[in-house]
Amino acid sequence: MAGGYRIDRIFQYHFIAFCIISKKKHEIMKRRKFLENSSKAIIASTLLPANVLAVNSINTAPQKTKVALVGTGSRGSATWGKELLDGYNQWVDMVGLCDINPKRLEYAKKYLGTNAKTYIAADFDRMIQETQPDFVIVTTTDSFHVDYIVRAMELGKNVISEKPIATETEQCQRIVDAEHTSGKKVTVGFNMRFMNGSNDIKEILDSGELGRILSVEFQEYLDQSHGASYFRRWHGKIKYSGSLLVHKASHHFDLVNWLIDADPVEVQAMGRVAFYGHNHSFRSRNCRTCPFTDKCNFYWDMTTDDRMMDLYGNCEEVDGYFRDGCVWDNEIDSYDTSSVHVNYDNGTLLTYSMNTNLPYEGQYICFTGEKGRLDVRLFARQPWDEEAPIEIRLSKDMNRSKVFSLQHSTGGHGGSDERVKDLIFKPDVKDELGRKAGSRAGIMSSLIGIAARQSIETGSKVKVGDLVHFPTTWKG
């Protein structure tokens, strides 16, 4: 590829950081005795946010939950940064920011408007020791989630991780082992559980109105704007994202796992790079240096987006990451077209597909039960209707069918980002449907994507139970 791709320097930065951290690890772990053998009351208290623990009886303000953020890219600095501080400042205090790129770190602090201390990745341990957060929020490149999740728990901190929790089986095992040993907990930000309509679907399925669920069909449609954006970024490389079947589809797999309350047993899949990557006659390193801008339908002028330039364009000299990478890069190996089949332990069959270069965007999810069928249609962007609602149709037989519609909510991901944070940080928010996701949910959703990738590579079915060992006393 013309000019080469310097994103591998990200690996070098993280490797250097964790070589430094590992020197401190043994000595710190010798001194620290985790609470595994403590009383249940003490263990429970360590898992509660500080704002729940510290409310006193004389009408003083509750103590704020202290958070430290590692990974100050777009998702980190917005959803878990500025939006968190702006919307939850009466409950949350940002005490530390950490990133591999000091220029991005400097911008993020200014963008957030925070006085939090800043630390480069090599000083992650020092950030934890000096700021003593209640939670460490992990929003780095997917393949590095595991390093910060595990290290934070080793240092005695609970974790909030963006999805996917991990991109490889050995990473999943490390998280299981660290959580089991440390007694700390990981919460995963699966916002699809909180989308408009998710509660309604869950209540219908749990009511038994459809009887036993026989099969689920899930079709993911990404348009040529959203879909292409993944292949401009590190997400298009399996070594960073685990493929879109892990990065993107872990949302969808978790939603199905939660809705039908079952564990995946066996996975078989097909997938290929059918549209992006090598499937073109010309390519360049990135859009801003491309000689083919007048020919390429996917040319993106990043200089028109001040935030993208501040976060990435003005920082690329440090780590070599080009946010406007070429969608025709020959190194793209994340499947843009895929189909996955999953057998569940309750007998349900899932058929899942993802296409990433369509003229519209949305989802179509169907649940077929012994007593009827539930169809859910959601279109986000399409040429025939600007504000298409979410449609949920329940059909019991040839003569009985009822439908209701929901409008899209405002806010991040249709308001679901805010609902996730409500449940984590606001006191007295009930979780009657069990929407809050722990590490086990995160790992099971990642394992479906990882197993699908293995199936594509080998042509064989993959048994999920062969991938990770779960201790019998661990719940996740």
C-alpha cells in the first residue's frame, strides 16, 4: 500500500507502557491482600459506588464516585468523558486521564474542562495509586482493553469497560482469572440493552406469550457512511478489533443472550472481505494525501471536522495513527460481509448477518416461538423516510397480529448511553430487568464473535465451552 501504514506504532507504545508497569507489579501484589476471604458485608461494600456508601443523615451532599479514564479517543473523551462530567457532575468526579498519546491527552483534558491529573500509559499504575479512583473506565483500542482491565483489578479497582471486553480467548481467560482472584468487578457498557424497545421485547419474551423461543434472526444493516467509517479506522484490522464480529457484533450477540436468557454452545460462520480492502483498483495511505480524491466515492475530508483534527489529525505524528485511513487498504482483513449461526443451551437457534455497504442503515430482529412471532424493525437512516419509528409487531396466528411503534430518543445511541450511566452512577435507579452487564456477559458475547472468526478461518464448528474455563465459584 502506498506510503505504508504506521498504526503498528500503537502496539509499540502499549508494549513499552506495560513493560514498565510489569516491573512494579510483583512488588505491589506481594503487599496487597485482596478481599476474597473477607466477610460478605465487606466484599459487598467494595462493589458499591462511593456515592451510595457515603450518604449521611445530616443532609450533606453525597460523596462523589471517583473515576479515572484510560483511552481519550472519540468514545472515551465524549461518552465517558465530557458527557459523563456534564450530565453526572453531582455524582461523579474525574480524577485521572490516561492515554498513549500525550498530545491527545492534552486536548482531551481541555475538551472535558476538567482538573483531573493526566498520565501517559506507562504511568497507569501511578495514576491509580495517586488518584485512588472507585472505577477505572477503559475505552482504549479494543485489543488493549484486557491489559488495563486486569491491571486495574490487580490494583484493587472496579472497572467499567467499553465493549468488547476482549478480542481473543486468552484475553477472556485473563479477565476471568483476575476477577475471580481479586474480588473486584467489571461492568460492560452494552448500551443496546437500553435502546428504545429493548425493555418491551424483554418483557414480551419473559411473559411467555410466545412460548419457548425456537429461533432468532438478526440482520444488521450498515450504510456506506457508517459502514465505511470502520474500515477507515483501526477497526478494519483484526489484530486491533478482533474483527467487526467482535467489535460491532458483540453488542448484538449480548442483546440476544440477554433477551433469551441463554448461553451460546456452538458457533459456525462464514465471512469475507467482499467490498472494502483489496476489492478496488487504487488506494493510498489516507484521504488527505490521496491522489485519487476525484475518483473515490469514499473520500472524506477530515480537515472539515475540527474535533477529529484535534483528537487525531494533530496527534498522528506521535503514534502514526491516521483517522482518515484508506478504505481500500490491502491490510484490511475484518470481514465486511458475514453470516453466523449459533446454537444455545436452551435449544434456541440464532441466525445473524452483517452487511456494511448498504444504501440504508438499521436492524431487523425476529423471534419465533411455539405460540407466535415477534418482529422488530428499526431503521436509522434510509432514503424513503427521515424519521422511521421502531416497529414491534406481535403475531399469534394467521388472524391475530398487533403492532406498536416507538420514536427514536435523543442522546447518544438513541439515549441508551445515558441510561447505562444512570444505572451505574445515579443512586436508587432500579434494574428490574437485569440490564446491567458484568464480565461474564461481556465474555460470552465476545466468545461468539471469536468463535465465529475461528469458524471462518477453519471451516469448522467451534464449541464455546472449549474456549474459556470458568471457575465454579465465579459468577462474573
